Amino acid sequence: MRGRVQAALVVAGAAAVPILFWLSAAACCLVLLRRGLSDGLQVAVWGAIPALVWWYLGEPRTALVLLGALALAILLRQGWSWQRVLLASTGLGLGYVALLILLFDDSLKLLAAEAHALLPTVMPEVWEKLSAVEREQLQQMFAAVLTGLLATLLQLLALVSLMLGRYWQALLYNPGGFGSEFRALRLSPVVAIGLCVGALAGVLGGPTLALLIPLCSLPLILASLALMHGLVAMNRMSKFWLVGLYVMLVLLLQVIYPLLAVLAVVDSLFDFRGRAARNPG
């Protein structure tokens, strides 16, 4: 960014366009990471104006992602590691859950009820085998999972905005710096196992805790992606492998997603990149 005025124009313009709001958050993160909290907040004000207008019109994502990304950027600028930032993003996701329940609980329950009403048509054989109690529990789980997924989407967008801002900062002032940071990202065993336990609690803890599954698994997924990027770079492999990974993640999400989560836990215990560096042959 050449100056505060240009940065403010980018932030305000991107925030005014619904599909570009994450670019607004990324630009704010860039200014905050480079120039500090004061300049970052001054620029963020220009993004907050259209964000609040969108919130008034019923679209809160712009404001929520902007606030979340700035909060994480503050932590990163203060010297927090990416591991701690990812862990903090889980807390941010829980904050998003609380806000969604507080502000949009009726709408979320309505969406969950509509999805639940489709089950007899989509899976008639399974539906017939469910008891009345199980059907009620399933509807409660739908509401919790929907809330968790929406909160995780906001959590992911805040992290992506922060990473993009960090990438821009490195591109301008430290070429290759962000790539090195991301490829070195590895969760400690305590953090990885703790996140895994949180996700399992969502699976086993009943409908209410189901929202923990996506919130706790997202940092694990990002850590696994960092591992794959690191191994590809260390072995000087073609970027085609990474493209294939992301394509598979999109097309086979239900299979690849849990595998990546488990891989992050295993890597936290065995440090595949460290082993590869010690044994290059």
C-alpha cells in the first residue's frame, strides 16, 4: 500500500462489494501488520462503514470477518506463532457461534427445520427406522451443526484474510517470508491432541456439542496443508501434487477432510518434515 488514502479506498471499496469483503479484511490486516494498530484501525474504519450498512441490510459477514481478521492480526503482530493464532481462531469461532445464536437463532432454527424436513424425501428408508426421540435429536443436531459450519466459515475467512495480508506484506517487504512461515507450521502434540479431543467431543457429546467438530478440526486441516506444502518444497516436487490435493479436498471432502485432521495429529507426534530434513536420502 502506497499510503493510507489508497489503503482506505481499497478497504472501503472491497467491503462494499459482497463477494470481495474478505479482500477488505486482508487489506486491513496488511496495514495493521506493517504499520501497527493505530494505522490499521484508522483504515479499518473505512471498511466498517459499508460493513455496518450490510449488517443493517441483513448481511453480517463483512463486519464479522473484518473484526475477526483484525483480532488475529493483532496477535500475529505481537509475535504470536501461527500455532497460537490457529488456536486463537478456535476461540474466535466460538465467539462467532455465540453471536450467531444471539442474533440469528430463529433464522438458524428455521433453516435447520427446512433441512430436517427434506430427510424423509432424501433418505426415506433411514427415516422410517428412526424413532421419534431420534428424529428430535437429529433436528437438534442439524441446528448445532449448521451453526458450527457457519461459524467455521467465518473463522476460515478471517484466517484466509489474515494469511493473504501476511502474504502481501511478505511480497512487498520480505519475498518468500510467508511461504517459509506457512510451510514451517506444525502443531505441538498437546495442541493437536486437544483439538482432536474437542472434535471427538462434538461427535460423541450429543447434538449440542456437534458444532465443535468443524471449529476444532479447521486448525488441524490447515496444519496438514502446511505439512504437504512443506514436504513438496523440501523434496522439490512439482506443484501439481498440491493442485491435486486441493482438487481432491473439494471433490472428496468427506474422505480427505478427516484424513487430513488425523495426519496433523500424527505429524505433531512424529514431525515428518524434521525427519525428512535429517534423512534427505
